[in-house]
Amino acid sequence: MSDLNHIDLKAIPEHIAIIMDGNGRWAKTQGEDRLYGHSKGVDAVRETLKTAADLKVKYLTLYAFSTENWNRPKEEVEGLMNLLVMSLANELDELNENGVRLQAIGNIIGLPEHCQKSLSEAIEQTKTNTSITLVLALNYSSKWEIEQMVKSISSQVKHGIITEEKIDHELISNELTTKGIPDPELLIRTSGEHRVSNFLLWQIAYTEFYFLDMFWPEFGKKELYEAIYDYQNRERRFGLVSEQIKSE
Ligand code: IPE
Ligand code: IPE
Ligand code: MG
């Protein structure tokens, strides 16, 4: 069930988030080092982004580097940062050709200067594109983001900018780095791990999860079709009973 004919083009999720996991283990199966796995992971990003754009997905959020990933060996961290800068430079024309607007979430000012620079340039140069928004989660962790939100809201209360009664889920959403981005309907994780690893905890309250055993560099068009097909065959009840959904 993996070709385009099986997918309902009128029920494509507006926002898909992906935990791209398994680059290192995939490289090992090829007898290569971890950085080779990461660079092949970029090819999978390109194919996935193109497929998502063709399907008219509006937002694709990719978990590219977590706050916890700083604790990896120095060479790997440096390699990942350089790969980011290189990929942004190499892909910029194609992003523009395909109408991709780039955004970033996470603690961006904690990234090395050269990454921040190429990231802000790519964001600036793609800001008027309208086909799809590619959101890169970089130096991201959900607990960090929630911490920032709590600090910001408490300071607004303290300074009398808002009253406590004004705090609701909408206000909270608007204080997160995902402000303005709808919550994802579908979250995909590759590599056989069944965990969220500090990703979008608030935003995935009602998201459908799709796990697959394959490593990220092996993911592509067919797998994205499969994930969407699977998603489309679920019943999202949001706390209601099945009959209520069907009578809508
Ligand atoms: C995902 O692949 C990419 C990043 C976390 C940057 P991994 O590097 O986690 O690969 P595995 O999980 O060790 O195989
Ligand atoms: C999650 O992958 C983070 C990214 C994909 C960037 P990890 O490989 O870091 O997650 P854990 O350590 O297996 O939970
Ligand atoms: Mg991993």
C-alpha cells in the first residue's frame, strides 16, 4: 500500500514532524563512520521534503539536533554543524525552486556562529516562498522550550503585562518556538526506537505516531506515502466516541 493511488489527496496532514533517527547505525551496516551516515541522511531529507511538497503538506518539521546531542563526541558534533552549513549552501537554490520557506526552532543562539549565520541567511532568502515550510529543530529540546515559556509568562505576570487569568493553552502555544505553526497531525520516527526524545512534548498532545524500523538514510518517498496512508486509515477521536465522529 505504498503508491500514490492509495492516498487521499484531500486528507493530507498539514504538518508532519519527523525524528530522523538511525544515521549512525545505518553507517555501521555499511562499514562506514557515523558522519557518512549523517551525510546520507541529508539525501533522505531532500527526497522527503520534495515528496511532502508535492503532496501539499504545508509544514515539515525535522528534528536535526537535540540539546542532548551536544554530549556526543566532539568530532561528531563538529561534523554535524559543518554538514548543516554545507547543506544549507548546497540546497538553497533547490529550496527556492521548490517554493520552500525555511524556519528554525530551538535555542538558535546556542549554535556556533557560522551555523547561525548560514541559517539566518537561508531563512531570509526563502522567506517569501509559499509551497511548504521546512522547520529545522536545531539545539532543540521540548523541556528547554517549556522552561523558556514559563519564564516569559511569569515575567509578564510579574510586570503586570498580563493577569494570571489570561493564561490559557493558546497563550502558552504562542510562547513556544513553534508559535504560528499548527500542531503536527503526524509524527514519524525511524530506527525502531519507540520514544519521543524531548521533541515537541506540548505540540504532540493529539498527534498520531508512526514508528518504523528502517534507519533514516533509507527513508524516502515510498515510506512517506506509507506513513500517510497509515495515518489516513486511523480514526482520530479527540476524546469522543466513534459514533460521534461518524455522524459529523
Ligand atoms: C540521527 O541519527 C541523527 C542525529 C541525532 C543527529 P543518530 O546519529 O542518532 O544515529 P543512531 O541512532 O546512533 O544510529
Ligand atoms: C533524537 O535522536 C534527536 C534527533 C533525531 C536529532 P537521538 O538519537 O539523539 O535520540 P535517543 O538518544 O536515541 O533518544
Ligand atoms: Mg539516534
